[in-house]
Amino acid sequence: MHLGNGIICPVTGIPMLAVAAGTAFYAFKHAKKDFTNDKILPTITLTTLIFALQMINFAIASTGSSGHIVGAILLSLLLGPYVAFLAMCAILVVQAVFFADGGLLALGCNIFNMGFLACFVAYPLLFKPLSERNKPVLGAILSSVAALQLGSVAVVIEGALSGTIALSSILSFTGLMQAIHLPIGIVEGVVTGGVYAISKLVSTKNLSIGFGAMSILLGGFISQYASQKPDGLEWSLLNISDSVVSQTQGILYNISELVQAKTAVLSSMTPVLGNITGILMVSAIMYVLCLTMNSKAVKVDAK
């Protein structure tokens, strides 16, 4: 569901960057209130696990398409929505800047579609009520499905506002996006529910070690066997290709492409080396972020 620069024009992309930045500041202020030292390791390792999981595209039977787990709901379940949103920001920034996975102009849209809607809409409205009724696994599944469906609708709206999707094809594009992301959401929901259930049976330390080990295994080995079929967004666009007008004109687009070509150094490495380096980058960013959230202002009494 990673939108590229060609799908989003500056008129849509820049305001969405502002929305993402404002939400990140809001999330940081709230996360900082009760973030403690014991949360640092699980926050880092779970974020790297989600980063690695997003590398693993799995084929969707009988469609010619593929999908991957987004992970924002799982992050919200285990870390809370505020830290989860910040973790998604770190993941998506590293992907866009260092892998050219998602455009820089579209970064705000991607953060909103995959982070905001999951952490601040699907999680509180679906998971929390069901969890309070002692149905957390069902809540994990339904909120995961809802998060992807909401994200896919947001993609349609952003594409239409950018002038990429012809008005006559909006309904067709919406139907394709909803249909292809439904099975992806179900798979993600089952995985999310399973990991959440396991997390209740395992100590935080062992869980963190497991998350870290799985990140390296997924990024360094299993990612080599990921499906090469187009993902749900690419598949949907291919099916309405006659109605798609790429937004590739203008100075801001050119600057964005030029900057990304210079920064996307990990995309030119071998997949294994690039993936492991990316995991280390995400770890470093989250470590600094965790230290910042964990720092408490010290009041000095005037004498």
C-alpha cells in the first residue's frame, strides 16, 4: 500500500506531510507521559520485527497479486497507539528515504494510511471494545481488517484528489482495493491475534529476544523468498491502467525524485545486506526515540 510520488501530487502530499508531522508531535507528547525504561527493548525489537515483516510479500491465490503485513495494529496492541504510531513513522521514513519504497512526496499519505488510521481509528474503535469484552483475538482480527480497508479507501481519495485516478474509475478502483486488501487483512489479523496471545504467555524479556531474532531471520533470509507479484495497490492500478494519470511533472516532483535517488543507498545493496542495514537503522532511530521519551525533565528548586 506504499504510495509513490507518481500517484500523489504536491497539493495532496504536502498537507498530508504536515498532518503526519503534527500527529507525530501529538503522539510523542502523549507517549512520553508514561514511557519507562523497561519499555525500551520491546519497543525497539517489535518495531524491527514489523519492519522485517513488511519485506515479506505473500502471494494471494488466484489473483496474480501479493500483500504484506502492515503491523500497526500489532504495535498498538503491545505498545499502545502513541508509541505504535511513532514506530510506524520510523519504519516508513527509513523505507522511503533509504530504500525508495514509497515516495517522499507521498510519505505523509503513507503514514496516515498505514499508521494513523490503524493506531487512532481501528485500534480504539474495534480492538479496545472487544478486548474489554474478553475477546482480544477477535478484536485483533477485525481491527486489522478494518485498518487495511480504511487505508485502501484513503488511497483512493488521495489518488482522486491528486488527479491520478479518473473520476469515472473511482468506484472500480475502490472495489479493487477493497477486494484485494480483504484477504491481506485477514492474514494480518490472524498473525496479529496469534502474536498477541503468545505475548500473554511469555516474559517481556524472552518476547523481545524472540522479536529481535525473528527480525534478523526474516530480513536476512526469508525475505529472499518473498513473492515478486505486484502488491495490492500495484495490482489495482494495473487493472485500471487506462484511467491512471501519473503525477510526474513539476519542480517539487523533480526535487523529490532527485533527493530520493541520492538517499536510497540501501536499495543498491544486495538484498540481505540492505535489509540487515535497514533493521539496524530502525533500531538506532527507535533507541534514540525511546531515550528521548524516557527522559524526564528535572526541576531545580530556586535558592
